[in-house]
Amino acid sequence: MNSDLQTVLALIVVAVATGYLALTWWRQRSKPSAGCGTSGGCSCPAPRAHLGKR
């Protein structure tokens, strides 16, 4: 395998990987639970209701 063919194949592999990562990011950018699994468990907790003044 000559160096020209290796260069072309390496560029194709990098382009496919970049496209896959960009597509994955594009699809998950509007999902609030991205990176937290499907439960959304890493979101900010809801503020607690204050029942009375101290």
C-alpha cells in the first residue's frame, strides 16, 4: 500500500468519524437529558417550597 492511498484512506476515516460525531451532537443538542441517560437525573433539582417564614 503506497503512501498516497494511506493518506486518502486516513482522510476518509477522519471525515466519517467527524460526520458521525457532528450528527450525534446535532440530534442530541435539544434534549435536556443528554449525557444523563434517559432519566434526566442530572438536571437541576426543583426549588423547595417555603412553608413559613422563620
